[in-house]
Amino acid sequence: MLLPGSALKGYAIEASDGRIGTVTDFLFDDTTWKLRWMVVDTGTWLTGRKVLIHPSAIARVNYEQQEVPVYLTRAQVEDSPDIARDAPVSRQMQDNLYGYYGWDPLWGGGNFFGGYSGLAGPAMALPSYQQDAELLDRPLPGLLPEEGDPHLRSINEVTGYHIHATDGRIGHIENVVMDDAAWGIRYLIVDTRDWWFGQHVLVSPFAVREVSWSRHEIRTDLTRDQVKASPPWDPAAMIDQAYEERLHGYYGWPGYSW
């Protein structure tokens, strides 16, 4: 199922023997756009700790009850490697979590969303991430200072980033579209109000060619005319397979294994 990235925020996390907290954010890999961790606020239960849960531990989301069941016990979470709430998420910390829980770091495959059908175009070219000189002298934006994993990003952090076509800015990220089966970011929801009033468009990570985390902007290989002529999208409507096929066919993006 496809859903807005903010949709699960505040959902209760249910272990096999009781509630452990609520969803506050998701962290994703900025080279594959796959979700690596669900960030959990445990309230007063584990005060001062940040709890990360791997997508492989997430069971089927209960949207009616606004609950995210996980294949864990409260004792497992309580005894897991300690991560201070304000600490960066380093590769070593992630390795500790993988080892403790027995999670597979390669779960879902190394490719974008674990692969795609390839019917609509060539393989995804990973974007070039601009290394601004100022990044050498200060921490990366969001949750992660210099000693953190430089490829781990927060969905909360990228909301609001400016999106550029090859010939000008087209808007800002209002939200993302996640896949709750493959647990990846499938689209960026772009609000174009400052350029094309009253419209929202979907941009796939396949179109991203450069990200500047210091300037809070993402550059794509699209033109403004392409975006304006793209299949119209209604934010109030569900994204179905027929629309995705039209969108990917129009831009020449690879197709998913629907």
C-alpha cells in the first residue's frame, strides 16, 4: 500500500506483549531511498533513549486502530543497545542493533525498493550528492552530525526542501509517498504553489540527479514544461497502478513490480 510519509506519525507501536511507544519519524538511505529505521518515542517508559526498529520487524499495519505491530517483546526493546535520544545514528550503532536483534542489513535487497520491473526505462542512476565546502566544517543537517552515518536521512528533515527542474525551481517537498510493503520512498510530493499555483505533482527518486543537504534543495533532470504536461494528480485520490503506469510511461521512469 502507498501512503504519505506522515500518515504513520503518532501511530502506537505494539510489541507482542504491550505498547512500547509511538512513531515519530523514519530514517532512509539517501543512495537507495529505502527506509532503514522507524524512530520510536517511548514516552516515559525508556526516558532519554531513542529506539530504532528495522522494517523487517514490522508486521501488517492496522490503519483502523492506528497501530504498528512489531515482532518484538518489550523486554527485547528494553535490553537493546542503548542509543541516547540526541545522539547521532552511526554505522556502529546500526551494526550493534543488527547483531542484537539478528536483523539482516541487506533485507529487501540493495537496489531501489528491492528492484523494479524495468519495463519502462533504464536502471536508476544514483544521484550525485553535492559535497559543499561548508559541510567539511559543520555537522550534516537533521539528526546526524559528522560522526553519524552520512547516508542516513530523516523524512521529517527533508520536508520543505526545494525541488529544482533543469530550468528553475518547481516547488518544495510537502510530503513523501512510502510503500508499506517494500518500505521505501516511492515519490516526493511537491507543492508547486510558488510557481504553478494550486497544483501538486509527484516526482520519483529516479528523477533526482543531485542533492545539496546544506542548501536544503534537490535538483532533478526534469524540465518545467515536462512537469506541467505530466499526468495530473489529485492529492485527495489514491495512487493506483493505472496512474503509476501513466506517470512512469510519460517520464520514461522504470516501472515497479506492481
